[in-house]
Amino acid sequence: MYGKAFAPEYQGALTTLSVNSSLSDVLAAGTRELRAAERSGRHGEAARSGLAVAEAHRRLGQVADADRAWKASYRAARAAGDTAAMAWALWSGGTLARQRGAFPLARRLLGLAAELGERGGDVVVRGYSLAGLAETGRIQGDYEAVRRLHEQLLAEARRRGEARHTVWALEGIAQIHRNTGAYDTAFALFEEAAEIAAGADDRRGHAWALRGLADIVSVRDGDVERALGLLSEAETTCRAMHLSSALAYNHKMRGNVLYRACRWAEARDLYEQALAEFRAMSEPRGAALARLGLVKSLARLGRDHTETTAELASLATELERIGLKHAREMVTRAQEEFASAAEVTR
């Protein structure tokens, strides 16, 4: 039903790269082709090579370089009069904006990318851009607003037999179910995503699916060792492909698993590691979630209640500013939890 996963963002001279190519290899090849295209004045090829460079920088957490690269790709595409290439550059910029927590900008760029993709006759970039809009809403916690779009994109991906996009949509819908307490449904969807990704040799998608399964196994079943095993398997892929963001989220999830198991000192160490990783790549959502886990772990380890209260209040303000509804609700629950604990100890 599904073919091998492919990476449509690797275009022009870079189509030989696969979805599983390490990001360092993508960056090296993309930079080499970009320089050659610039020297020969081939704007279209510069746009396509520049897109791969932008995406490699983004996934490596090199935010400033990624920002420069997608804008340069857009300028080259515009000079070439290539509407579809302009759409791909805007998609990359919108995805970067979401990663940085600039959600209004992300929606604007991704919306423009979808429009240009349709105008340029590129159904793939249109689909990727709509998926980006759906993911932006999901990350912010606007589940009802984007659930239908996720399901629409899943149906389209299944119809075309696009494994990578099917896996993405399944994981997004699974995350919505997980965050609303429907653990069994979420598990089944993550499991299907993992199976499709494995069959299509989509190692990145498979790693994210394993992370989702580990979360459910931990929170629903309390099976710590199985959850840690799934995360270790995913981490091997993240390291092999240099997936900086995915690796940081893996470490944060490992902290979650250990925290739920009351192994608070170990959880603290993982949250500290993840927080440093997220800050290094300027990823505010991941940093906020790691920081929340760290605050809770330190509280369990005996930190002064006044300090815990102050940091949770600061984190709540930060999440309000960023616009992360679900994460803000998590902070509220933590505030209630530790306020109750303080009352008990008085």
C-alpha cells in the first residue's frame, strides 16, 4: 500500500539523498550544490539546494543559519520565477518559526506557502504547508480546531500512498488523543505509525512513533523498563541521523518516564540535559516543557515551596506569552498539585 518514504524537500541535484540521510551529509551536499549554483547564476538550482541547507540547519538546531538559508532560498526562487520553489522556502521558514515559538508568523508563512503551492501546481508542498498549519494548532493546544484538518490530510496521504505524510498525520492525531486522555486510541495510532514507518524505511518517523508509544506505555501501563527500552531504540536513530530536536524531546520524555516512576533524581538530570539542549537550539516549547519537569522534580526532592511557587508562576507567564494552551494547563495542574502538598505538610 505504501512505497518507500522519500524526502521531497531534497530537490534538484540533491534528489539522491534519502529521508534517512544524516543531516551533516545533507548540509555538506546542499552547501556544495548551492555554491556551485550561485557561481553559475542558476537561481532555480540555488533555491532548491538552499532549501535542503535551510532544513538541515533547522533540524540541527542552528536557528540563525536556518533563518538566513530559507530567506536566501526564497529570493533565489523569486529570481527564477519558480512559484513552487517559493512555496517550499516559505514552508521551511514557517516550520522554523513554529520551532522557535513564533506561532503567528508560522501561521502566516505556512498559509502563504499553501497558497503558492496551489498556484504553482505542487500538491506536495501544499500538503506539507497545510500539515504545518495543523501541527501549529495542535502544538498550541487548539485540538478541536485542527483535528479535522489532521484527519483530512491523513485521508489524502493514505489515498496517495505517501508513507511519510501518513506517519506524520497518524502521530499528530495520536498526540491529540493522548493529550485528551484517550490512551488506547493513541497507542493504536502510534503503533500503526511505527509499523508504516518501519515498512517504508522512514527512520525519523519511526523514532517519533516509538517516543509516542513509550509515553503511553509509561502513563497508562506504568511499564517503566519497556518505555525506557523504546526510548533507547529511538535515541539510536536520533544520534545516527543527528536529529538534535528529536533527541532533546527523547531526553525530555525519558525524564517524564522516570518522574512518573518516582525516580526524581534521575528525572532531574534528564530534564536538565534536555533543557540545555532546547536552549542551545532556541526551541522555547521544548525548553518550557523540560523546565516544568525540572521544577516538579526539584520540588519532589525537597526544594523550598516558595521557590517552586515562584518558578511555576514565571513559567505560566512565559507559556501565556508564547501561546501554548496545553502546556499552560499542565503548569496549572502542577501549581494545584504542589499547593495541596504544601497544605498537607503544614
